[in-house]
Amino acid sequence: MQVDIKNPTYIPNKIKSLYEYLVSVEESLTWYYCGLCVEIDPIFDFNGDDALIRWVDINEGFNDKLIVHSLEQFKDNFKLTND
């Protein structure tokens, strides 16, 4: 997982905790999302105060994306596989 940033000069408080959380667990490659084991590719758009989370199922290859606006919303959808 690599955390991408579109505007690194400004981090709004609304998603700062999500950004810091993902940077702290950057070595974690697999997550659970809706019962699937997935890899994520987060992109932060600090002007839009949100993050685009692209995910790919590591077993079947299914993929999609989800826009999240906070750490709580992210944790409601994604769980680390080693938690």
C-alpha cells in the first residue's frame, strides 16, 4: 500500500487522522472489506477533504473504489487482517 497525496501542503483536520492512521500502518497490505480480503490504494485530495480508497480483492480480482471523509468512516468499512 502506498498513500498518495494530491495536495501535500495542506492537511485539513477532517481527514488528518485518517491520513496519519494509514501512514502508520503503511506496511499492512491486506484488509477486510465487506467480507473480502483486499489490498487498498488510498489517494488523498486535501482540497476536497476526502480520500479515494481503491481496493482490489486479492483472491478473485474484484475491484472498486470508495470515497471516505473520516477515519471513523474508513474503519467502519475496512479492518486490518491482523487486528
